Amino acid sequence: MGFKHSTLSLINALLVISSFCVALISANDTITPGQIIRDSETLSSNSNDFILGFFSPPNSTHRYVGIWYFSHDNLVWVANRDKPINDSSGVLTISQDGNLVILDGQKHVLWSSNVSYNGKNTTAHIQDSGNLVLQVFDENTGKKLIWQSFEHPADAAIPNMTISANRFTGKKIEFVSWKSFSDPSPGFFSASLERLVHAELFLWVNRTRPYWRTGPWNGRIFIGAPLMSTYLHGLSRRNQDDGTVYLTYSFLDSGILSLTPQGKLRLVRFYNKKKYLDVDLYPSDSCDHYGMCGEFGSCNGNRTRRCRCLSGFEPKVREEWNRQNWTSGCVRKSPLMCENLKNRSKKARAEDVFLRLQNMKVPDFAETSGVDTEDQCRTECFNNCSCLAYGFDDAGIGCMYWTKPLIDLQEFSYGGTDLYIRVPHSELGKGSDKSTIKRKIITMTVSVGIVILVAFVFLSVIYTYRSRSKIAHKQREIQSQRVNDTNNQLKLDEFSIFDFEEVASATNNFHLANILGKGGFGPVYKGILQDGQEIAVKRLSRASGQGQEEFMNEVLVISKLQHRNLVKLLGCCLEGDEKMLIYEFMSNKSLDAFLFDAIQRKCLDWRKRFNIIEGIARGLLYLHRDSRLKIIHRDLKASNILLDGEMNPKISDFGLARIFGASDEDMVNTKRVIGTYGYMSPEYAMEGLFSEKSDVYSFGVLLLEIVNGNRNNSYHTSYHTDQESFSLIGLAWRLWNEEKIISLVDPEIWDSCNGSQIMKCIHIGLLCVQEAAKERPSMTNVVMMLSENIHLPPPKQVASVHKHWVSCSESSNAMERQIDCHNYVTVTDIQSR
């Protein structure tokens, strides 16, 4: 009996212990009635991505309960924001009334979920999404959610979170910033949805004064926030019958969108739980601040005097504008005829006209109309004397018009919408603004130029006809042969020919939101075919200096190439005037979008940069030596290096490439020098001579840019002499001779770089940009130098040590920051890109 009694006691004890262990395991992500989470304890979601527990902010001893994404550095929610615990005595538990509560050491309730519910059998659960939910079990309906942290956010949004507002009740879900980085109590800035017909996201100061807004939502993007369409592709909106509008943040990968104590909309993205992007989106400069230029004033961050009055308007208080205080805005110079004339005849109404402003952030307080076309929108606004301006968004909003004074206008470099401003006809062509003067000068110059040109052509055409006819005939024969060769090659390779309608459908009718970048050829669009395959569509611009020859050249060249470091051409489209190339889509776009961006550059550690250098070298080696044809690219630069999802480089844009006809042909002379300033070798730029050493030179420039993180054409003021500036090549050469070359290295890669490897790359780069083409190594030798430990000869004089700067205009497109410069100080015809 004693033995049996002892056995039963042991079994009972094991059962109790096992039950306790099961309870502990089940409680890993759940708080049950009576369970207490103390200061030193945490709860984890099932995936272990989100942690619930106590924390202290930087430089603070106060304790708070919050949720963070795998690290305290990534806090996404705080419970007792304005009632901290002064010691470690706090606990998190479920009270007798079923609420989730935080108690201090004296059992005082500092925070509560504050739900009125009769039942007491509630549990709290942290989900894999990071949402903390309070739920009760109902015998009829199962688990019923009665409270969730997603509906009571702090300063941050995470995937699947929503921000909402009800147009009838005014109830909103708002995000409120911390007071400071050490104090999570509600701060001065908040974010909410407003203007709910076509919802806009507003940032507020003290919840009363607008600070920044996105512009209306058109179903895919906020049309007044181009930068958000670049970084945020996971926003969606839905409406409920009760009048509630929801905007959901639903990235496929991990990300935190937060409102900083300084009022910045900040985005942090993660890959494999490692931060790879940390950027402040908006406001990015003073032009983003709401109403910066007052009523009828427009802001442009690229101007020294950022604000100016719209055409037909003048400063309301001139003295304030002279002091660069623009908030008083502008007033009309002359009244609208539509307002003053009672005689509403067609003649009277014709005195009012609409001036077009491009790439604009549309004003606040937009009203919408149900008309279907832009022409109808214009007519409706024209016939309404109260209508001051109109715009049309064909992606989802349709017709917008404004009857209130125009406020919060901004001029973008890209994106935005065309806006049409109503002014009296008497104001058309008036004003001293630079754009008006420029238009007049251009009109006069073109008129005089046309007269002179017609006369010159008439006098010279007879003289030149006979001598040029033979050349033209020969060129037509060559072009015809190229087209035939291309068509034959396409047939041999079973090349894909795409229908225009298919490409238009894939790119949503070539919508602005799908533009990946722009080059000398024309815009490049992202598209998705019906089978789900992502593509990049390069569309020949009718205004481009490149035409049929370059198009056929690129088709002919790239259709013959197959290499992992060359972009793959999937097909083309030739219908009417349309000429398009369809490539494989590169998800990380081009190298320059990373390398020359202060934020994105942080994503390129030395390992990635060296991999890119090696990949470009292997791709060039294939073009020069290993392909069936010897090909000189002639336009190698950062914007023509595309990056796939793994950051592997692929050389693109073969519109200027040349095929060497004979295997022993080493150098060719051309009178048509085409390329990009700063990447062209001196013998090519000055004499029209190009060879594989021209590509080697461009590779050397690109290698130094990758190491340094700046463009070759950037200013380097630390070594200025007189009125001359050093290019990146010149700076590298001087630092090399002064034995200070280590200072050329981008500080962003110091922590990740291999010292000897990076010095070798700089050495190779200087060898590649030597002034004499014969001194430069071949790509065969470059690949060998990169991969093997061999002795490198000292570099000799490099090209372009000093550089007089010519006028350059940098594209503002965030996807394509390409410098277009023209240098006419040569004996050849240079066509820069």
C-alpha cells in the first residue's frame, strides 16, 4: 500500500508540474486572468518578431509598457505614455473587470484598456502582426475581440495597421509623436486623415494648425507627395457604409512608418531583421510646410527665393516679401472679367483664360466633379465664375476644381499634376517672371532663326545636293542592311514582338507613376504582363535625338548577347511611330539611385560594392573578348548599371554600342561623338577615336565613383586652385601623389571595407583612367587584377586633372540623376547624353 501511495503521489506531482509547464508555454504570447507580467518579464508573438514588455527610453529611468520589433530600438507602441512608472515595481495584468491594466507598486492603475464589457473571462494576446488584442470567449461566437492596440496607436504604423476617420461622426484614429526621444508622452505633432472624399494625410501642430499634407489619394498614390510613391508601395484605401475611410499600411516586408518628435514622417525598412533603410520622407524642406507662400503663392525648393506669386498676382504686402516672409500671400493684379461683367456673353467670358502650371502640388480644399474628361472639366470651371482653377487626374480622382483662395501650392521637379489657373486675358503674357521673359526670348529667337535658316537652306541646298546625295544613298543602303540584318536575326532567335496594346496595358497606359527613369532615349516604365511577369519598357521619345538607327542598333546588339551581367532583352514593339524595347525588370533600379543618394548609399557596404565592380568588369570582358562580336559600349556610367533583387549588376543601354567588324580592328574614328560628359575618354571626346580602351576609361571612372560615393563631375572644394575645380579623377590623382589616397574612401563603407582590397581597387581605377589609351589595361587584365594577388604597375598621368566647369543641369528625377552636359570645345560633333 505504501508503494502504491508513493507512486500515485509521484504521478500527481508530475501532472501538476506538466500542467504548470504547459501553462507557461501557452502564456508565451498570452496573458490570462490572474497572470501577472512583471517588469523583468516579456511576452513574445508566436513568430518572436514582436515583444511586449517594460522599457526605458534613452536617457531616462522612467518605465513604460510597450511593443517593439525584435529590439528596443524599434518601438512601435507605448501604453502608459503620459503616466510613467518611477521604478521597477510595475506589473501588467488583467483586472477583475476584464480590462488590461498597468499597476504601480501601490496597485494604482496607471493605464487601462478601458473597455466596458460585462464578461470577465478575457485574455490578452500579442499577434504576429504586432497587434495586442483583448478578447473574450463566447460560447456562441467563439473568441470575440473587444479592444486592440492597432486602434489606439502611438507614433508608429506597422504593416496591416490602419489610420481612419469617419465623415459623419468625426471620429478618427490618429498618430501622435513623442514629446522627445527620451519622453514618449504625446508630443506636438499628429497625423490624421482629412478631406475624406479623396482622402489626404495631414500632419498637424498641436492638432490645430496644418503642418504638411499629401494631396488627394487617387486610388494608388497621394498626388502631392511624389517621394512617398517612391518609397511606399503598400498603401491602400477602403470605405465602409458607415462613412469610415480606412488607409492601410501593408508592406510585404517589415517596415515602420513613424512620426518623429520634430514632425518628420520617417520610414525604416528591414530585411532579415536588419535595418537597410532609414529615411525622413516629409517635410523634406521648407516648401513642404503648409501654406509656406500664402494664398496664390507657389513654392519651389530649387529657387533661392522660394516663393513667388502666380502669374496675374502680386505680393499682398511687398515689404514682407522683400524680407522673405511670404505668409501674407498674393492678390490679383486685375479682377477677373467673369466676376465684374454682368453681360455674360461669350465675348465677355472669353476675357478670362487658363494658364497651365506643370508638376504642381494641387491646392488644399479641392472639390470634385463627376465629368469624365479634362475638356469637360475645363468647360465646367470656365462657366462657373466662382471657379478659380481646375486640374484633372485620370488615374482615379478625375476633375478637381477650386472655389476658395488657392493655398499650399508647390512646384515639383517630377510628379504632381497639371494645374490650370484662371486669369484675365489682359494678364496673358505680362509679368516679369523669368519663365515669361524666357518664353518671349525663345519666341523671338526662333522666329528670326527660322527666317535666316530658310534663306540659308534655300541658297545652299542646290550647292550641296549633288555632293551629299551619294553619301545619303550610301547611308540608306547601310541602314536598310542593318534593318534587314536585325529582322533576320530576330527571326533566327525567335525574338518576341509585343503588341502596343499589350505593352500599354502592362504599364497602365504609360502612367507617370510607373516611370522608372528617363535617359537620352526616352522614359523607361515598369510594367506587368498578363502572366504576372514584371518588365521594363524603354519607349523611344519622339523628341529624342536618337532614332531608328540607335533603336535598331540596340536590338541588333543586345539580342545577340547572353551574360549574367548584361540586361536581358525580352522583345520589342514596333507599331506606327512607336518604338519600344522590353527588358527584364530590375527591382533595385540603377546603381546611381543608390550610390549618389545620401540615404540609399548606406545600403551599399563594401562587399556589395566590390561585387558590383567585379560584375561590371566581367560584363565588359564578355563584350570585348568573349561574345561572338567585339562590342564597345561607349556609354558606360552608373545610371546604365541596373541592379537585380540581389544587388547583382547588369550593364544596360546599348543604343550607342558599336560592333567592330574585324577581329584585328583595334580603334575606329568617328565624327559623331556621343556619350556622357565625365565618362568619355580624352581621345574619344577630343578626336573621335574609340576602342575597347574607351570603355576601360569609363570603367575606371565608375570604379572610383563606387569607392568614393560621388560623381566624377562633383565639385571638390578642398583642393581648389584659382578658378579651377578638381574632378573626382583629378582629386584621386592628387591624393595618390600626396600619399593621402585613403581619404578618398566613402566614410559609409569604413566599417565594412577590406583595406588592402579597397586600395587595390583605387589603384586599378587610376590605371584605367590614364591619359594615354595604350597605357590602360585591357578588361582581361582588369578582371585578373581584381581576382588575383598580382603586382600592379604604378599609374601614370591621368586624364582631366583640372577641369573648367561648363553649364550642367542635373535631372531631378529621383530614379535617374543623370548629368547632361555639352562640351563644344572639340573638333568633332559631340552629342552628350
